[in-house]
Amino acid sequence: MRETAHLGHLGRGEEVVERSTAETARSHEQVVTGEIPRQAPRPEIGDSWERLRRLGLDPERGRDPEHLGTAEIEHRRRASGLDVVMPTLRDTLLDPITDLPLILAVADSQGTVLWHEGPRQLRRSGDLIGFMTGGRWGEDEVGTNGIGTVARTGRPLRVHSSEHYVRNQHAWTCVGAPVRDPRTGRVAGVVDLSGPARGMHPQLLALAVTAARLAETELRAAQLESLHRLRTVAAPVLAQAAGPALVVDRDGWTAATAGLPPISRLRLPADGWGSAPLHWLPSLGECAVEPIADGWLVRPLTGSPQAVSEQASGARLVLDLGRADRPEVSVRGGVGSWSHALSPRHAELLLLLAAHQTGRTAAELAEDLFGDPSRAVTVRAELSRLRRYLGGLLEHRPYRFAETVQVEVVRPADPSQLLPASSAPGIRGLRALLDSGAVLLPGCRIAAAGVEEASELSRRQVPIQRRGPA
């Protein structure tokens, strides 16, 4: 495979890279054979390696490759919504790098390659390891890589040579960046640039991140256009409504309202509306719900816009971290229930508060999140956003859950999968303590097995528990 002329000959910088690559290769060999590496890889790479070693993934070839058929690929392209951003990605990535031996791959949130473009000879080399349109490049199938690992963690990543867990990828380097759906905040797909390990420019990761942000802008524009079309349909319906009403799209974003204060988005039931005509919503109370065009007509039966469940006495709060791609908090009180998908930062904060129910100061949370207690202002801003929908369930000075709240945590069976995208010191430390059995979380249930880890804690508030001597 050719290298570009402007990259030059192997100079001092490349010598450092080569030496680092050799050290990483030694660390890789030690990890896959069950040894503790003398020199640890980067945390995000090391976390992935350890997880895959536990899964028993073959470090030589991964799992048997699976490839989707043409019809399924087309279906997934439409379902992902990423087809509308491909012109932007081609203009942003392929044109500036036409002289580089690189493949542009765009995958969905499961790591399935939906588009795969670049020099023909390089694509043929990719075919030998299953890197092609329709290939499944989830981390569980092919190991640490710039598609599957990014899809799992939701964070940009460069995987160079022997940082790949599976050896047949060591001749490659890839950079990947997640594209988040602006409607839900979840990862919609991954933008990846891959090529020969010796021919990768260090700025390519920044280019991939920029392209992903542009793709998100395109998705946001498409969402606004969709809301505009729904608003056109909703206008005559709302004009005839006898009472307050609003029309929202399928993700809860408001297209139009009548007789209600502006509401940017409704928190929809986690399991959808179902067939029931009546639903309880946290900000509106009991509502009648009807389908309309590509959305829903929602009519509050009480006419009250006041939230009620956030302040309910004796509320039960469940922090569901069982799915790495969708952390969620749900609350059930005396007057109803609701759920809310969490951002990665809010999931980290709620987990830390669950683990330290006697409370944490802003400085302590800043140390937990950033390793820097001076970033307390950032923490206070995030907690202020959390309280917009958790309200009186959270108290401050120190920050903690209210005494009337029963907290439960649902976590993955494998502690390394607990918020896998997080590199926060407090979360990494908690994973290690859970793995060693040194701590219990309140009301903890294992998502995979559906059994409680500490049933005696499920109905009362407790601080983090440590087993063994302090």
C-alpha cells in the first residue's frame, strides 16, 4: 500500500510512533495471554481489551464474519437517517483526502457498515478482513476498532495498529467519531476513516469529529423540516380544539400548541404509547392521546401544566444503566410515573450520587468526574439541569437524593460495561470496586440476570457499602 509523498520519510516523530507501536504490541501480547502488561495502554484501549478478553474473543481473527444482504443494508440506511448526511460527509472527508489511501466508512449504531468508499485497491484489502459494506464491525464481533468501540462508548477514538484487539487488523489504523441523533441524543451512527497503519495523518481524528458535527447539523435541519411539515397539519386541528392541546412528533418534540405555555419537548413513556387512549405525563397530568400525521395530538384532561410526580412523597427512582447505549432514569410516585433518557454526564452524576447517598459536595463530584475539584462550577451547572426534571428528588448542600426517595440501580452483569464510555476517575474506581465485590449499590439489580444483588438495600437508603476491612 502506498504512502503519500507529503508524509515524508521516517523522521524523529515517526520513530517515536514506531517505538510506541512496538510497546503497544508487547502490551497486547501480554493482555491476550492473561498477563498484566508491564506498560499499560491508553485507558480507553485497555478497558476495551480487558472486556474482550473476558468475553473470550479470539485475538487472531475475532468471530466468524457476518455480512448483510443488499435489501437489509438499504433498510438500515433508511432507518438510520444517515442517508441525508452522506453528501456532507463525502464533501467534508473524501475531497480533502483524495491523495491519501483512506476508506470512508459510515456505520449505524450497532456498528454495521452501511457505506464504504475509497480507493478500489484499498477496499479490496479491507475485504480480506471483512471490512466492507454490510460488514458487522461491532466490538463484540471484531474487537477494538474505530467503529464498534466508538458505537459502544459514544466517544471519538483513534485505534492505531496493535491497539486493535484482533491481530488481522494490526496493519490498519482507524479513527472514528459518533454521530448523535439530535432528537434523542443517542448515537445514530459512526463516521470512520481507515487506512494503512504507516500512512495516517495525526489530524484525521479531528477531521472525523468535525465531519460528525456537520452530520449532526444536517440531522437537526432534517428534524426541523419534519416539525414544520407536522406544524402545517396541526394548525387546523388545534384551531378546532375545545381546550388546551399540543402536537408532538414521535420523539416528543413539540410542533405546535394551543392554550398551553411553550413546551419544547414532552417526556414520552419509555415503552411508547401503546393502544391506550389515556396517559399520564409528568408535566401535564392525565392526557388523551391520538395519532396525527407523523406525530401525536395530546390533550391534557385537567388543563394543568404543573408537574406533579417530581415532588411526590415516597417516590421510587430507578437508575437503569443496564444498556450501555441508553442510560435512563424512571420515577414512580403516588400520582403517576415517568422516565427520561439520560445524557452520559447526567448518568455519571446520578450513579455517583447513588453510590454516595450521604451526599457529595460540588468539589467532590468535580474530583470524581474530572480529577479536578476546581471544576465545581461545571458540576453545579449540570446538576441545575438535572433538577429541571428531577426537581425535589435532588437536594443540595451536599448534593444527594431526598430522604423520601427510594433509589435502585440496574447495572450490567459485567462491571466493565457500567457506563463504558466514561473515563471519569470516580466511575472507573467504582467499576473496579464492583468487580472485586468490595461495594454494593442501593437496590442493585443485574440487568442480564434480572436478580437483585442486594435485596436488603432495595427498600431503604444506604451509603455505599464496603466489604472487608476499611
